[in-house]
Amino acid sequence: MKRRSLTLKAAVYLVMIIIAIIMFFPIVWIISSSFKTLTAITSYPPQLIPKEPQLSNYVEVLTRRNALIYLRNTLILIVGNTVGTLISSSLVAYPLARMNFKGKKLIFSLILATMMVPSSVTIIPQFILFRRLNWIDTLYPLFVPAFFAYPYNVFLFRQFFLTIPKELDEAAMIDGCSRFKIFYKILVPLAKPIFITIGILSSIYWWNELFTPLIYINSENLKPLTTALISFKAEGQFVTQWNLVMAMATLMIIPPMILYMVGQRYLVEGIKMSGLKG
């Protein structure tokens, strides 16, 4: 019986290792190709480990390709969206979790219902709205909506606020605190894990976001890194310079991985505590 259990456990580990190799192979291939010449990438049979690894691809990407401008635009989107999301979503979630008023359940249900609407349905109305505001080919359409709260983040904040005892609010009110003071003096410090969790998720999302910038941005000096990566692919007149594309892709992989590793503890804690109460 014990031998059978060990065999089963070994088989499970073997399957997991195979799945992990399959999942990580594209990343390993991207990193490997970023150190190759264009000739080495297209050579046959393909080589996983480059014979003559070189850093010139990274030097060219960082120096010749306006990488700093693309990075600046991406950071503007990340900071704008993260700040907007944290402020607006937490403020919307606070009364839904901590206050009693007529229609609260209906409002929360309507917010949840908007999560079911596909984003593709709202693209055209949003585009018309932003065009009338003369915001096309600016960064405003990419981060201003974050200041009007995203339903999913409101849901996460509300769930987390429900886990904090309401007796704290009552004690603070007896001491003369206003509702807003209770929010930023008591709830915000206690809700640090969910603030960090949503901040990390928002940052990673906007670091990788491609679709929205493609709709609203035309000027080269306003493009974020994701759309610039496509430009890299299209720059080669006859042959795509895959070595530069892979170097850029490798650089883009690093920040989200570091962010995830640094905030992993808060991510797990924030998501776990958000699911305790319905």
C-alpha cells in the first residue's frame, strides 16, 4: 500500500515537472534568443544555448530605440491607473461594506452586474466620448477612467473591509471621528494587504496592456512599451529583427516578475482575506 502511494506521488510529481517545463520553455527560449544574432536565431537545427552569447541586442534596444520614452509612458500609465484605482475603488467600497443605507444591496448588485458586460461592448461609446473630449492620441483615455472605480476592485475592497470588526468604527465615532476620518485613519492602515494586492495587480496589468493603447495612441512619443514592441517587429524592411524583439521582450518580463516576488506575501494574504465574507 505504501509502495503504491509512493509510486502515485512520483507520477504526480513527474507530470507536474513536465507541465512546468512546457510552460517555462517559451520564456527560456525568449531569453536565449535575446543573446543570439539574427543569423543564429534563424539557423537550423535551432540552438537553445547560444554558442556566442552577446549583449549588443540589449545595448541597441536601450540606446537607439527610444526605450526611455516608451518606459516613461508606461510608468505614467501604471502610476495613474494604480493611484486612481486605489482611491476610487476603496472609497466606493467603504460605504458598501461599513454603512447601512437604503438601496445598498441594489447598488452593489448593479456594480457586480457591470462585471458581466464584455469590455468590447463599451469600446465604441468610450471612443466617441474621448474623441469629443479631444483626448484621442493622448494618455488621458488610458488612465482617467481608473479614477471612476473598477467593479472588480470595488468587490475586492468591500470583501476585505467586511473582515474588519465594525466595533472599531463605533468606538471611533464615540471618540468623535467622522466617517472619512475613520476610513483613512483606521481602515486604510488595516487594509494594507488589499491595497498592495490591487496595486500590484493593476501595475502588472498596465505594464502588459496592449489593446487600449493601440486604440487611442498614434504618436510615436506617446506609445508605451507594449505597442513599441510591435513597432520593433515591423521595423525590419525585409526581415523581422527577432534578436531585438526578444531582447525587448526579455526586459519587459523582468519588472512584473520582481514585483510579484516582492509582493507575493501580500497578494496571497489580500486575496485570501477578501474571500472570507460574502
